[in-house]
Amino acid sequence: MAWVRVYGLENRYLQQFDHRREQLNARSVRRACSQSAVTELAGLTQSMATFVSAYFLAGGAANAPIAVGKIMTFLFLMDQVQLPFINMSSTWATLQQAIGSGQRVANFVDSLAQGDSNPTGSKKSLATVRALSSTTACSIAPPNADRPMQLAIRLRAVTWSPIADRTTRDMDPSRAYRTSPPLLDGINLDVELSQILAVMGPSGVGKTSLARILAGLYRPDAGQIDVFGQDLSDLHSPVRNQIAYLPQAPYVFSGTVRDNLVMANPKASETAIADAVRLAACDEFIQSLPLGYDTPVGEGGVALSGGQRQRLAIARVILSERPILILDEPSAALDATSEEHLAKSLTNLRNRCALVVISHHSALIERADRVMQLQNVHLTEV
């Protein structure tokens, strides 16, 4: 869900959902009409059979007397014979639903078995995500010495507290709900293009919360967040398409390596893909995969190691070509060599975008233009 919001895909997902819902409604109406028609036809057939039987019984009784008990027995037995055929219409519809449900269960079980025995055999693809993510990536030309630096993000007096009673708020937003003490209080921050800003601080002080606020995933309780002069709190603002966010535990979608790379930029050229892969140090392990870029990675990237998933997600963020990149602990799953390579790559990205890096590691912090310390709910420059 975080990727959907960060890349501004909400409307496209809603449009596809509405389209699928309309298709489902149309099929449900057709099925209901067909079932009703079959049921009525079965009832009409029963009535006709009863009428024909009564006609011949009446004719036979005119020629030779027939006991009333025999007539009642005949009609009763005829109803018992007709009843299964009458119920066949509803039974057939139920049977078709059961077959469809059974097929879905079997497919799910097969996918689990494939994930256990052969993680690269996943058949699920990212075609839907790729179709939805056709938003053109917005890039900004790197600034030069002849013009002033452009402000990318501005935070003014931002305060945020974790929700302690989210259910109450969701059921009735007008009611007051309890919150814990603020994690962020009175945060002021300016992030310029062509600048690397590092944020460090002890665990649990709210660094990830700050990153998610900058990415537009959390709304502050108070304060103002502007991205290129536009309010980020507007969920439909096009400025949200200027931000790419890498969470601490990035998610790798089912599909191929290429599907995951181009999710945020499906029109990326082969040169751009190769450049992003090189900067994220993915080129060697991708070349070692059986099918290279076309290798399925499985749901959640089960075919890859933790470090490979991390580097693939970093390459995806770089390939998005957004002018603002927010990286939350990007080197958490990387070894020392990969971390050093990533630090050099971020330095090379400085002229392309504004970088906000949440990290504890000195290799990344040393290359930052500014370093901020988050502690005791306040953000101060080091």
C-alpha cells in the first residue's frame, strides 16, 4: 500500500477496481437471470407433466374405474421422480460455484508448493501493477551555478503523534481519540535539490515516522509540509508523484526482476535500467540469475536473499527518476562492500535529485551535505 500511495497510483487502482466490479456485477446479473429462467422452465415442465398425466388418467377412468388411492399414489410417485430434475437448476449453479472455489484453492496450494520447492517458479506477474503504474516519471534538470538552489521540501512546525486508538477515529472521525506523547514536535526542515540530507538518531525516536511524513504516507497532527511549494497533505496533488520512498523493509512484488525494476517507470529505457542497476550494485547478481532480468523472483522476492531484495528495491527507487528520494535505512541488509558502493552511488545521484537518507552508518552520513539529529522529539542540525 505504501508503494501505491507514494507513486500516486490510487486513482488508477480505483479505476481498475471499478472496472472489475462492473464486470462482476454484469456476470452476477446474467447468472441470476439464467438461473431464474431455468427454474421457471423446470416449474413449467412439472406443471405440464402433471396436466398431461391427469388428462390420461381422466380418460382411463372414463373407460374403466380407477381407485382414488391408485391415482394419488401415481401422482405422488410422479412428483418424486420430477423433484430431482426440478432441483437440478439450483444444484447446477451451486456445483459451478464449488468447482470455481475448488480451482482457486488448488491454485493457491500449488503456489505455496512452488514457493517451497522452486521459488523462481512463481507464475504470478506484475502485469497489473505495470499497467497501473504508467505515470510518467517527472525529472528535474540538475541545477547549475548560475541559479539559486531550488527548495524541494519545506517543513514548518510539524508535530506528529502515533495513534493509540485508531479504531475509534476510523469509526467516528469527529470523536476525540487518545494519542501517545508526540514523537515529533515543532519540526522545521528545508531540503534542497542537489543535496544529500542525512537524519540520524537513536532507535525509536521517530526517524521512520519522519520519513513517512516526508513521503506523504503520514499526515502530521499540526504544521505544514510543502513540496516544490505545494501542500503535500492533498492526496490528489500531482506533487506526490515527485517523491520516491524506500522503506526499511522494501517489498518485492511477484513477477520478474524487470517487472520490479520498472514498476514506477514502465517506459524506462534499457540504458536507464542498466544505469540504475549499476548504481544499486545489482548487476552482478542479476547476471548470475538463470534468466537474468526475466527471472521470476516469487511473491515477496522469496527467490532472492535479503541483501538482493534491498539492492533491487534501491534500483527501483533510482529508476523512478523522481526528483526527491527518501531512503530509510537503505544499507540495513547490505554488507560493508555493498554499503560503500551505495554511498558512492548516492553521491553520484546528488545532481539528479534531493536525497533524504535515514541511517546509522557512517559511510552514508559522511557523504551527506547536511546532517540532522533527531532526539527528544526535536530535529537539530549537527
